Amino acid sequence: MINNVNNLKIAIHHRKGSFSERWIKYCLDKGIIYKLVNCYDSNIIEQIRDCNGFMWHWAHWCYKDIQFARQLIYSLEKIGIKVFPDSNTCWHFDDKVGQKYLLEAIEAPLVPSYVFYDEESAYEWIDKTTFPKVFKLRGGASSENVRLVRNKHEAKKIARRAFNKGYPYYSNKSSMRQKLWILKRDKNFKSFVNVTKGLMRFIIKNRNLELLPPQKGYVYFQDFIPENTFDDRIIVIGNRAIAIRRKVRLNDFRASGSGIKEYNPEIFPLKSIQIAFNISQLLKTQSIAFDFIYYNNKPLITEISYAYITGPTYDDCPGYWDRNLIWHNEKVNPQYFIIEDFINSLKE
């Protein structure tokens, strides 16, 4: 039994721009002993053995992370080292197909979703279903690898490619469209620089992105739910839920990545908050973000994630709900919430 923080030692894998920046600051401010480790070293298990816990914000866009992050986490859990994210929290991260099975199994309100592992089965379903549908790759963020499919012809074309050439995990074209959208929205120097960098990427390839595995051998669709001009992202960290409303960009159906946000707590249906808390408790997650859209005012989940960006997007939330759906008008720092809960779990 660990009685106080002076007995704790936390291993942290640091990556610039990740949750680790705030975790390290928290440890420095609170006098928590921490040790920087390198998950990519072959002896990472030995590096962590003398620690009580291990924290790593591993990324979906890093080919190295997706090669072994889940396996390392599971292995550390087997020797009694507490981990963030733990297996319950991250095994389904950036895996929309895995999320489909998980959310269907627990009877969560998932947008009806369909996956096929051979071309013939996909064609049979396409001939019988209605359109439009939403095509998604199992991985990708900020609305990348998400496409509206308007008819049977488009769906079969997508399926044909999925079972032959496949799709790149990361698309320079999709990324460039996102950068141009941000430039149009913000009209500032930073967005201009990002567009310039995006153009350079067509010439100078990013080795890290080039090594990401191609997406092929399956095809995944969701029903298109019309008349949604926004989605609600609700994040549950322990006994707290924070929320932002993301508006759909002009002439599009996707809200993720638009950067158009609202925070007023009165706009969020308490039913969505309650569903998020219930699922988080059932799955025993440390951190989980839900993306909700609505059909006849009924909340439907499109996907889930353990991680999200740091910075003003979530720091600007004016407060959080507790599990009794009571609002707390307090400063929000999701990464501090995570490490606070993690340290409390170590004390137990």
C-alpha cells in the first residue's frame, strides 16, 4: 500500500506536443518523482521495473507506436505495473471496426455500422442497402479517411479498391484539403505556413507516415444520419465529463476538424452526458472521448477515442459535470485530470 506521493515513482515516455508535456509539468509542480523512459528502446521493460506506474500518450499516426503499444501495455499490466492508458482504455483506439464490435456487444447507441471482409459479401450488401452511406477507414482522425457515399456505383468502386490496391493510412490529399479549410477559416500566418508545409510534403515524403500500413482487406460503412449540423464530443475522465460542440463546416457533413466550437453547458443534452458516464464505467476506461450525433433527438455514437489534442480546444471548457450530472464551474485541464486520477490509483 502506497501511503503518500513521496513513495511514488512514475515512468513517462515524453513526446513533444503530447500529453506528456503537461504530465511532466504536473510532477514538477507537485513534487512527484518521475523518470523519463524511451519506449522504443529494446530494454524498455527493464527501464520501467523500478517504477510504480507508466504513462505514454501513444499516437495513431506513428508507425512505431501502432506496432507495439498495445502489446507493451498488456505486458506491463501482467507484472502489476499500472499503466496509462491501460488495456481497457486503449485497445480499441483508432480502430473503428474494433469499436463497432465493442459498442454493439454492450448495446451502446452506435450509429448502425457494417463491415465486410470479402468483395462478394460487400457487393451483395451494397445491392440491397439504401444510400447515402458513410465510408470510413478503421484509422484516421480529424475527418480524414471519411467519405460520403451517395450511391451504389460509388460504394462498389470503394469496395473494389478496398480489396485490391487498398487505401493509404494517411492521405496527403486529405491532409491538404484540411489545411486549406483552416487557411480559409482563420486567414492567418500560421495556417498559411501549414499549407506551405503541406505542399512540400508532396515533394519530400514523411518517412514516418510512409511506413504506416495500407488499409485493405475490409470495407466499413455507417448509416448517414441527415440534418446534423454539429456533433458533440464528450470526454469522460474518471468522475468528470467535459464537452464541446463542433459545427459542421460549410458544404460538408463532417464536424471533426472544423475548428468551429461551442462550449455553453446548457446546449448539451444531459442524456448524452449520462450515456458517456455509463459506458465509461462499464468499460472501466481512464479517459474516453465520445462523438455524438442525433437522430430524432436520440444520441448516437459515431466513434470513441482515449486521446485528443492538447491546448485551448478543451482547456476553454468552462467546467465539467460529475457522475451525478452536477455542473462544476471550474478550470479544466484534461491532462492534469488524467495524472491526478492515475496517482490516486497508485495510492490504492
